[in-house]
Amino acid sequence: MPDSDSIPQKSLIDFENDPCRFQKKLLGWSHKNPRPMPWKGEKDSYKIWVSEIILQQTRVNQGWQYFERFVKAFPTVEALASADEMQVLKYWEGLGYYSRARNLHAAARQIVHDFDGHFPETFHDLKTLKGVGDYTAAAIASFAFNKPHAVLDGNVYRILSRIFGIETIIDLPKARSEFQNLASRLLDEHNPGAFNQAMMDFGAICCTPAKPVCTECPFNDTCRARLENKVSELPKRLEKRARKTRFFFYVKISQHGFSYVCKRESKDIWKGLYEFPVLELENAEDFKLEKLESAFFKQKLPKGARWGEISSEFTQLLTHQKVLARFVELHLPPEIPVGFTKESALKKCIKVSESDLTKKIPLPKLIIGFLQKKI
């Protein structure tokens, strides 16, 4: 990056007092740099909503295929509202952050019940929907209904902090009002949808977190961060806390073409998904069969039952956690009842065929990886 001495020292434009100049530069860049997406230009509020929920924690390239599959399976808000939660989670499988899918499902039922199936049009009503916050409400209101609400997401924080040289730590509560006020003052109120989309595209293509393309930026002669050599420093964030590592030891009980899975229902990761009976361990040295036997079984395995080999490690990174898991298969002859296990191990499990296990049961990504490698 060139230092400030090598940049022509033009007077900085006060975009806050003349937002039209900011809008012109941004929309001009957007016109020259189209970013194809299946939902772009969409006016169906339902599809806009689904796309925005998917993109909350997902990159466009990954979310694209999920969006198309999801709206094909649930083409209307009524179809989604009437679906079974297991089916909804199965179509979400692999995207992570499953609370998004559960909230989407719950909000669809809200729309049918509270709004007679008509998608709410105001920012206030949109925010009453489960899982819809300021950002999503602003996006839907502007894209679907041309309402003048500025979106505020990671892209917008980054763009504004760099162009205006704002050093407020964006994780702090006070940052939201500061950045929201600035974004609202810059908003093109006559064409808010196009402006909001341009901001997100600009952050995804040009003003990226790492290696921003400053040479092609329409604001490169007035960007505070570039002029002051602070592009890599902005936006400012709090230090990330270290991930906690958890150790899961799964037993896949296989019997005559069926397996046993349990639904995760506690306030923990993967709520609503299914998994094999699991023993959470203290450390990686505890992945031993005797640990499973003492935790799950009243006595030694009956005649004919046998353990498979303990798998290699499977890892899944979550926002604040790292899950390290191993799997072992317990093969049971068809005539042996599963009743020899302790009640606590299987009382909430359901028996599913191997076909349904992969096609109908929503599973954590980590378990999918094990099954795919096993096949």
C-alpha cells in the first residue's frame, strides 16, 4: 500500500454534508461491477427474506445452492409454515447456525397466523418476526418495498470506518448508533434497495477485509484509512476469545440395517439436530472403549455383539467452540434387544434405517463427514 506522501493530497470531500456525491460514486462503481446472485433484483419478500437469513453467516457461493434448494422445497411462506421442523432442518443441513432455520420456520408460522399469510411491509412489523433484527428488517424493507432503511452489516461497518476514518470499536454497543446514523445520512432514499445492495457488493468485492482493491476504489483519493495508512487497522474490533475444545465420543449402534439417533434439545450447539449416542469426554486421551462401556452399559456386551474400530478424529469449528470427535460402531445381531443398555443412553433415541439416516434425518456436519467417509 502506498504511504500518504505518494497519494495526491486532494481535499477530503465532506460526504456527510453532500451524500449525493457518495451515492454517485458508489452506484457508479456498482453499475460497472455487477455481482450475479439468484435473488438479486428479486421483489418477492419471501425469497428476499430467505436469502438474507441464509447470508447472515454464510458466503454467497455456499448459500446460492442452499437458497435454490430451499425455495424449491418451500416455495411460499405457507409451504414453509406447514412443513415439519425435521424437514426444514434437513434442507438446512451443512449450513450451520441452525437457529436461523428454526427461527425461519417459526417466523413463517407467525406470518400465517398474525398477518394472514401476507408478508409484513414495515420495518417495525418485520422486526416482530422471530430471528429478524435491524439488519434483516432494513434489507427486506428496502429490497422488497423500497422503504428508506439503511442496512448495517460487517461490510458497511468496514466501508464506513475506512472511508471516514472511524476508530470506534465496532463490537461496542455505542458503535451501532454511530454507524447506523452515518449510513442513514448517506442512504439514497429514492433508491434504497440499489444503494444497500451496492454497499454490500462493494464490501464483498472491493473493500474486502484482507487485501482490499484500493487501486480500483472510487473513494481511493478521499479514503481516510488509505490516506493515513490505516486500511489494515480498520475497522477496530475487540480481541477474539479463544475457542473452547470439546471431545465427543459417538457410538453408532447398528442392528439389521438400522441405527439409533437422539435429538439434541438442550440449550447447546446443534439444537434440533440428531446425533448418535454420545459421551462427552474431558480430554483426547479418554477415547477408549471402556469409557463407553462403563457409561452406557450395565454389563459386558452380550454374545454376538462386537465393537468396530475407533475412527480417526473428525473436527468441526464453531464460532466459540471446536468439537473434536471420534466414532465407533457397535454391531448387534438382529435377535439381540437393545434393552441391555442403560435407559439414559437410549431413552430419547429413535430407530432409523440407514437410508433415512442420510436422506431424512438432519445431522451435524461432523457426523455427515463420518458417514460419507465410512461409505
